[in-house]
Amino acid sequence: LTLLTVRDVPARPSHPPPCPVATMAEVNALVVATDGEVTMSGAKKAKANYDKVAKKKPDPAGLALGEEAAAALTAKDYARAKELFEKGQALCEVSKAKATKSKVPPKPEDAGSGGDGGGGGKNASATAASAATEAAAAEEEVEKEVHLPQPGSEGHLVAKFKANLPAIAKNFAVNTPKRMAAHLAATGGKWQTRFPPEPNGYLHIGHAKAMYFDFGVAARFGGHTYLRFDDTNPAAEKQEYVDSILGSVEWLGHQPFKVTYSSNYFDQLHEYAVQLIKMGKAYVCHQSKPETAASRQLLQGFQMHCARNNMQRYETPLPSGAESPHRNRTVEENLKLFDEMSKGVWEEGSCCLRMKGDLRADITSMWDLAAYRIKFEAHPHSKDKYCIYPTYDFTHCLVDSLENITHSLCTLEFETRQAPNGPYYWLLDALGLYKPITWEFARCNITYNVMSKRKLNTLVMKGYVNGWDDPRLLTLEGLRRRGYTPSAVNQFCRELGVTRNDNVQHLGRLEQCIREELDNVADRRFAVLDPLPLKITNHPGGAALPVDAPLHPKFPERGSRSLSMTSTVFIEHTDFMEVDDKSFFGLAPNKTVRLLFGYNVTCTGVNKDPLSGKVVSLEATYDPESMGSKPPKGTLHWASTHFIKGEVRIYDKLFSVEIPGKRDGLGAGVRTRVAGAAWAG
């Protein structure tokens, strides 16, 4: 398992000189071919030479060739491994790329650290920049140990390589030179990525990580990023979600090259479906859901039977019922039925168009995935023009190809679908279309929260939270309402990096990013959430005593503000104990503490409710000579009667368990305490 990180690098000039890029012809000229069979020793020697150069000059294209060479070495194709290592070495030698050291992120502090008086976490970040500036800086700092092939390179011609591909399986991810030339002519050789959210909910922190990667990779190499709405399911999509997504992308400072919709291509996708039918590679299936599930179970049993008995899958007959009884319909019948589907003749759920994949494949997503289904729903973008809609599996790869995406970056749940012998490349190969590079990375999971849109929708629809922008959720609009800044969110994504290892990040790591930023940029204010009146019995009366408080204790040059110490002030209930303890630094009978930035006060009396016995107020005296002197051990924040009274919403973790839904269901452990009254100023 290889950890892949997005690393901080020194600031670059706004317009750096372009690095010379060697063409494949130049590389071939640098590599001298030798006669005779290449041995394992020769391939390993070429690898050692390559490693020395690549470590010092990690050219992205050279590193991509190194990965292909390593795969060839594993497959014992020593001649190809040696050739690729030598080409990769040559690319690195002529490159101006330099190795950089990873910046170690600051260690997150405990969630309870910080405070009004002493500031927040250590190693505070610099003054927060605007969202656009922050995103631009983030994009410049994407230094990839994720070695993605350059557009037009060998790693692009073979868009996906798998060293342990079964011998009988075909790699569908190979671009023809003619198709690659047409792609490069359309893009000018630029990097093109896409961020393709489905408009069925609000974006969350996991989408922020994906955006940081998608937009960052393209910007790093002077390319473009499409914002594409994957709007293929009208039953779950709303214009509200589209508007929210557009706002969140802009809030984080990302600027799409174009905003597109999968529905823009519905006419073209329909033509591709008809073309597949005419090629005998798609059919209309009338199996019900239970019947389809039964067929899948038979196919799973077939796979297990062949594996246990060491039988060749492609030489063993499928069990009866494993394939759809409609799979061998004629082209004419399928065209007629698909046309009827398009015209609304068939009822919703009665049939669908399936891609005729490979029922013997060890990738289950090759088992005749649905391509079109009937939905009598108005579409937010295309309105009521269609009553059949393409599925994600049919749409995603085709629109990637139509938009000439160079690098399709997805989370790991799509890895088998995007395997070289999987349905993503199978469909593009069947239609003779251009094939993008695909690369998968781990999702962003955070403790005490859920990231699945389906689960978030359950929380919203069942009333556990107050909408998608509830501040207890890690949706981007929820984080925004809670007080997070776009620069803090981008900083979190930068520190996370990119990895293929499934992992769960602690919520404190996210909180630390905003704490560090606000520690420097936020001026200090006082707020007493559970007020306990403290009457100062020797207060001179009349005008309040002025207390000068700095706007920020760490930055006196920012100035100060004047507070008023009235004859009655308020402290927190938790800052008083009737029986003192040596480890307690709050107020107690006959004990002296400092009112922050003000005077020392000594508790002289305690007043209780005669029925409940609860402390309702305190009495104290103040020392007029104590201002500016060395304070006692206890220093308390406070509020005067000049402060305003308002509502403060106190948000804890959304769930009381680290990994929600594992044991007791999604609703178990949801916290509900959200509000309280306070004096603040």
C-alpha cells in the first residue's frame, strides 16, 4: 500500500518559465537499443539507474513510465521493463523538476484547548486570504507523488494498466494512435479534469477534498477543470441542489473551465445506445428485480464453483438461469423495444436496456449492467423531454470521453468499474471512442459524522437535523454556517493529501485547521454562557469603572477596546465552587481571582435559593490598586450589565459514537442539545 500525499512546496513565481518537455521521439533517440534477450539482471540494473535520477529529478512523465516499467518487471517482461526504465530515466535527466521535502503538518491539539484570554492552538496559520487566493495557492502547491501520466504519453495511450490482469482478459483501455491524435488536437495537449457531483444533495467535506484534487491537478499543469452535474436521476435531483453546489464551489475559490450537465449529452447518449444495439452489444431485458437477483446469485455460484474446482470459466457452461432469457433477442426486436421504451409504451420498472458484457468475468460490474431505465419524471434541466434516462455506468465514461477529459479522478468504490477489463473501458472500446486515464483515491471519512449522501438525506428527511445546512453536519453549507472559512477547509484538504488507503480522520484534525486560522485573525470578545451574578460591594457606584482590553493579546498593535466594570458583573457558574480545591483556579469563598484585564476580586458572600439550595449570586470586593499588577493564579472572563443578552447555539459532535451506523442504526447516538442563553460583549 503506497501513501500518496499532496505536499507543500516553496512559493513559485506567478509566471514561472516553462519547463522543456522531451518528446517521445527525443527520448527514443536518447535510449540506445541493444541486441539479444534482456535478462532480469539487465532490467534491474536499468531500474537502479532510473531510481537514482528519478529521486533527484521527479519528472511526472518519467515517473509514470517508471510505474509502467515496474509493472512490466513484476510481469517478468524484462525487455519492456528495461526499455521503459531507460525512457523514464532519459525524461528525468532532461527535466527541470526538483525533489521537494514534505512539510510535516502541525500536530492537532485537544479539542478543548484555546480560550478567549490565551488564544487558540499553537503554530497558528498566517492571516486568512480570500477564498479565490487561497484556492489558487492550494492549486499551485499540488506536488504529486500521485504520478499521473502526461497527456499524450505512453501512460495515456494505455490509459489503465494492471500487472495481474487475467491472461484471458482483454485490456480495453488502449487508445489507438489516431484516436489519441484527435484528442490532443482538441485539447492542445492540456490537462483536463472534471468534478462531477450528482445534484441529489448538498456537497460535504469529502467533496471539498475531491475538488481540491481535481482542480489542483489541472491548475498545477496549466489545464482546465469541468464542473459537470451528473444529472441522470430526475427522481432525486432538485434545482436547489444545483444552486447549492454552484455556491459551494465558488465559496471554496474554485473556478471551473466550463459548467456542464450530463443531460446536455442525452441525444448523443441515445445514439450510442442505438449503435450498441445494432452491434449486438445491448439488449432490452424484461427481468424483474427478484429475477435479476436470482441470476446474479447463480453467476456468483458459478464463479465459486470454478475457483474451487480449478476449472476454466470460459470453457465451462453457465448454469441454467444465469443469463437473462432476453439476452439473445435479435437486433431488430431490441431496436423496436428500445424505441417503445423511449415513447413511453412500457411501464416504469417493467424493462431496461442492458449492456451485453461478460457473464464469465471475475468483475461483477461486467455482468450486463443497465444502460437505460424508464422514469416518468420531469428533469430539472431537460424538463419533460425524455421518459428514459441513462444510468451512471453508461453515462460517466461516455461524457468523460466526449469532454476530452485527460484524467478522470474518482474514489475507490469505482475501482473495479474502471479496471482495464471493466465496464468503463469496455463501453468506450465497443464504441471506438477516446479513453481517458482513470485513477482512484480513498474517500474522506471523519469520526462522529457520516459522509454518504444517502445517510445525510435520511438525517434531513427524518428530522434529526434542521436541513442540509445544519451546522452539525459536515456539509459545506453547514460548515459555513458554523463559522468555518474556505481557507480553513482547503487547508484541511491540503494536510490530508491523497491516499489509496481507506482511513478515518479524527474530527479534531478538521477543527484544528479553523482554530489555528482564527487564533490569529479573530479579535477577542467575552461571552458568559451560564451567568452567575457577582455583586461588588465596594464599587464606588455611579459611573462604571473603565477596563482597557486588547483586541488581541498576541498583537497589541491592533489596539484595544474599553470595557465597563459595573457594580454587578457576571461570571460562569462553573468558575465558582463553594468548597475550594488546590487544583481549582476559579472563585471560592474568601478566595481572590483576577477579572481578565481588570481588577482582583475576593469573594465575601454566597447567596442561595432557600428552596433548592442552589447558588444564585455572589458578593465580592475589588482591589482598586490591583489593575496591572501580578495576577493571582485564577483569571476569569466576565461580563458586565452593559453587555448584550443573546442566544448562543452550542454544537457538540453530531453523533456520540465514532463510527455511526455500524451497530445500532443511523439514528442511534444523534445528539440534540443545540442552544443556550448568554451574556456577550
